[in-house]
Amino acid sequence: MKNLIIFGALTLFCMSCEKEDSNFGNPDVEQFVQQIKDGTYNKYEFGKNGETLWTTMPSFGNEHIDLLLDFANDTSQICPCDHFPINPISSVPPYRKNDDQVCIMVGEYLLWCIEGVIEGKTYASLTPILRKNGSHFEAERLSGKEILQVRKIYLEWWEEYSNSSNFKRLPLDETAYRWR
């Protein structure tokens, strides 16, 4: 009986020590956004020898889209931006240049997270870069105003499809925008 009590206490202790990690399958969107903004996001994929490989994307689902859309209203840029999940197989850096610093735009990145949820993928595309159809150059990144226009497209799409699990079209279908 004594061993059972000790085992139960140790189990509870260990579970409480990993509280932040235990919510990885049901992420806290507000906490995720705050960690991205302040550079403290620290969920990593590890190699066989325990080496850090890359940051991992939380398991966002349809239930997180509303809140992600709310936070996607933020066109601020985060510099440096070496602490957020990106597609590990991409060879194209998803950064914007801002006074010789590499940055990401919060709203653009969160829309990319939403697109991944909608498509049922961990990553919506190789990079969280929105482009106008037909553009191919880094200098042709969307402005903050354009990101807010794209957010509006996502809001309207979500208003139409939020009560459905069968998405007949993606938000950017038949628009002037695409993910890189």
C-alpha cells in the first residue's frame, strides 16, 4: 500500500512538472502568440542524441481558428525570428528584412497557421509567405494593409464554413493571393 501511495504521488508530481508540454495537443493560442512575440517559444523536435533539430508546430484544430483570426489582426514584425515553427523541409527563409534584421509579420504567420488547420496539415506550405498571384520576388512581399485584406478573406471564409467540417473551397481559392 505504501508503494502505491508513493507511486501515485510521483506520478502526480511528474505530470505537474510537464504541465506546459501536456497541452501541446490542445494548445493555448494566446500563450503561443505571446511566446512567439517575446521569443520564448521552445517546443522542439529532438534528434536521436537529444540534439535540438527544429521548432514544432502546436496541434491547432478548427476550434482554434476563431482566436487565431483575432490575433491575425496584428501587423507588427518580430525581430529576430529564430524561435517559431516553420516547415523544416523548406530551404527558403520566411523572413522580411527590416533595417538589416530578419523579421516575421505576426498576422501573416498566424494566417499560415490557420491555412494549415484548414488543409489538415502541420504546415500549409513550405514557407509562411503570402504573395500575389504571379509575383516571384522577395521584394514583392505583401504590406501590412494587404495582410489585413487577406485576413478579411479568411474571416469571410470562416463565417461561411465555421459550422462545417467539409470545406468546399479554400480561403484563397479564386483570389489574387497564394501561399509560397
